[in-house]
Amino acid sequence: MVDTGVDGLRRTETSGSERALDGAAWVLTELFTPAVSVIAISVLCGAYGGDGANGFVLGVVLGACCGLIPYVTLEVASRRKRISDRHVTEHKDRPWAYMVCLASVAVGLVALVFGGAPSLLIWAAITMAVGLLVAGSVTAIGPKVSMHAFCLVSLGVLLAHLSSPWWLLALAVVLPLVVWSRLRLGHHSPIEVAWGTVLGALVMGVALLLAP
């Protein structure tokens, strides 16, 4: 029997609004996927590194190694059922994903050294490696760290350092939306996005004290 009464209409409206919220959460999750933040960090450090076109090009290379390659690798692994999904929502899949990302950063670092990259770009690659080790270690012994939050906070803090403190205001607006999307989709718990936020700020904050 099809319910055409008021209750049925309310359920349809509720279902429609729920789908709209899920769609918005999915868009935010994809727009601010860690690969996007990592590529932005790489290109920014290349552009601000003081080596002109060479620095920018090597920034793109680092972004490809640390952002694009892991993105594609995780997507392929997801399609082949090697992992749960590209965002690696299952805790058991994360060690393998961290190893893929670390290997990609190592390749990028080697490319920077042979390419004569500016020191700021070398610093960025090392910071990424340290960040992965920190997040991976916490995930191994406790809750899985939200890399969406980790990478977005790192990008916001870096932009504030390189360009303007006003970027922290932008971060304060965007971060809650991204956190909401991860919670809405059920990919993280509140403690996991909290860990990502705190660790991202801590790692980047300490790294900036050592920045060239």
C-alpha cells in the first residue's frame, strides 16, 4: 500500500532533505580531500621558495608525488576491493594507505634533491613525512586520525604564515563544514576529527619554527 497521507508526505520531505544533506557532505568531502590540501601546500612552497619557475615546477612535481599519485593509487585499490574506499574509512586499511603515502613522499623528496629544489620545498616534503608518521602512529594505537582535518588545518596554518593571518579566519569557516561532512557521512567519529585538527595544527606549528 502506498501512503499518500500527511505522514507519507512528511517522510518523503524528510527523505529528500536527508539526501540533500548527504549530497552536500559528499561534495565537501571531495572538494577538501587530503590530496587537494597536499597539492596546494606543495605548489605554495614551490612558489614562495624563491627559486622562480624552477621552484614552482618542482612544487608541482612534489604535489603530483604526494597528492596525485596516492589519490590514484587509493582509487584503484578501492575499485579492486583492496581497501574499503578511497578515503580509507576502515581502520584496518590505514597502515597500508600510510605506507603508500610515505613511499610517494620519499619519491618526491628524491626528485626535489636531484632537481635542486629550494629549501622551503625540501622542508615541506620532510614536514609531510613527519606528519604521516605522527598521524600513522596515533592511528596504529588509537582512533584513526582524520586526514581531511589534518591536511586542511596544515594548509590553513601554512597560508597564514606565508601570506596573511586572515587565512586563519577562512580556516575557521571551512574546517567546521568539512568536519561536519566527515561526521555526516559516518566516516569519522568526533574524537577522530578532533585528533586530526589538533595534530595538524601541532605538526605544522612546530615545523614552522624550523622553516627556512
